[in-house]
Amino acid sequence: MKILKTLTGVLLVAGLLTACNNSAPQQESSAPVADSMAAMKEETISFASDSANLRAFVVYNDSVKGRRPAVLVIPEWWGLNDYPRMRARELAKLGYVAMALDVYGDGKVADNPDSASKYAGPFYMHPEKAKRRIDSAIAKIRTYDIVDSSKIGAIGYCFGGGILINTARLGDDLKGIVSFHGSLLGTPARKDLMRTKMLVCHGNDDKFVTAQDVAKFKKQMDSIGADYQFIGYDGATHAFTNPASTENGKKFKMPIAYNAKADTASWLAMEDFFSKLFK
């Protein structure tokens, strides 16, 4: 199924910001299947990128033999807190090597919208900055002997989803990405650059990404023949996958809330997307 014009500037950003090596190589494995009872290997690493010190949380299931795909996790605008780590662990249970990335650098984490806006703003306004850091993460995860370097994907939430869409449209070296309630309109859609397959999971009641944004995004992607899927979930708002969203919405007076049904459905859609992508 085929489903951005340069950033429209500060207005778009302002609207968005108010919301939100142990195993040796063995024979290749296809779609990974993990034993949920197996021990997980976890580590926090750091590496230099774009004049910053990035941190990352890496986790994988040591019972899965052979090289396997890797999936990056790009966090919401709050940064690398417990939520992206949880998602990385869930990916590891599926058999992937997962890396939750500190895009901001130096482990910066926001606990209020003002700080989050300050940290996220430069990456919305300068998508190439995010691309350089994601590229560094891709290079780092490929140094793991258990990773199939030809099978690297990524998922992103809110800020992270929008950053991934921007990065993919700049021609990044990712086989596929999944955006959960991310922004849609950033970097332009260019046929000569776009080579990443994409799944977009969107809340149809999102107050920050409008129906007009959705229509424009689809038109742009269709115009270049992009390989993408777009799924909208009725009753789901911005940040619908994060259980903390309802409390944060009330605390900071933002129109965000958790939606368990959409969370489950979108995760299953992601599982299906990656299982086919990494065959």
C-alpha cells in the first residue's frame, strides 16, 4: 500500500513542541523467535557523535543464536528515560538486538515541557543534526558481532517518530522504520533519497498532527512512490502508546492520553512489519 516540503519553520516546530559483544558470528537467522524465559543481556554504552557524547541502552536475548536484525529506539521528547528502555526490552524479547538512543547527548532527560522543547527544538529545525546522530548509532550497533548489519531498523515515539521520518527522507541507511504518533511534515519527500520502508501509526484524534497534515504527508509520499503504510487509530490522541501520557496530559495541560487498544494494535502492526521486512 502506498500511502514533506521543507520545514515550514518555527510555526510547525512550536506546534509540535507543545505536545510532546559477546557472541561470535554464527549462521544467519531469519525472523527471530525468542524464549521469554531466557536471560537478557543489558548494557549502557556511550560514543561520540556530532560533537556530543551519546549514550545508549543496548539489550538482547542471549538465547537467540546467530546474527539477527537490530532495531533502534528513538525516544519521545522527554529523552532516554525508562519508557524507551522498556520498549527496547520488548524488542529484545522478540529476538532483536535493541538500542534505545540518547539523541540529545550527555544523557539529558526532560521532566517538563519547557526543558523538552529546549532539547528537541534544534533537531526539528535542523533535521540533518538528528540524522548524523542516528547514523552514528547505526554504525555503533553494527560493531556487535551478533547483529546482521544488512538488517537495521528503527522505531520512534512522538519526537522520535518525527525525527525518523525526517531522517528516512534524507536518505538514511535504515531498512525500515516505524513512527508511533510522530510528526509528519518536516524534510521534503525526494525520490532520489528515499529508500527506507515505513510504517506510520497515527492517532486519529491527535491535536498536534492534524487531518490536513496527514493528507499532505500522504500526497507527498505518494508523489514519489514511497513504500509506506499508514494506520490511523480512532479515539487515540498524541502519545497514545505511553502509559504515562494520561498523567502527563493532566499535569501539563496537554491533549495527550494513553490508549491501551491502540497501543496493542500498533505494536502488533510493528511486529508484522519487521517480520516481513527482515525475512
